[in-house]
Amino acid sequence: MLNYAIIFLVIALVAALFGFGGIAAGAVGIAKILFFIFIVLAVVSFLFGMRKGR
């Protein structure tokens, strides 16, 4: 999922470079959503991993 966030971030940067504002804004929005979902899943996995280790 982090891979998708990075891909959409690159798409947004390329679109912004060429001046396609709507495409860049959409790609940045998708990248932000995927990034935060990834962070939440990573924290949950970490917490369950610590709990299982006890």
C-alpha cells in the first residue's frame, strides 16, 4: 500500500510539473489517504506483534 502512495505521489509531481492541476490534486489526495491508511495498519500490526510476543 505504501508503494501505491509513492506511485500516486510521483504521478502528482509529474502532473504538477506539466501544469495539470486537477490531476495533481487528485493524485495527491489519493496518496495522502493511502499513506495514512498505511500508517494506521503499521501501528496496529506493531501493537498486535508486541501483544503476541508476551
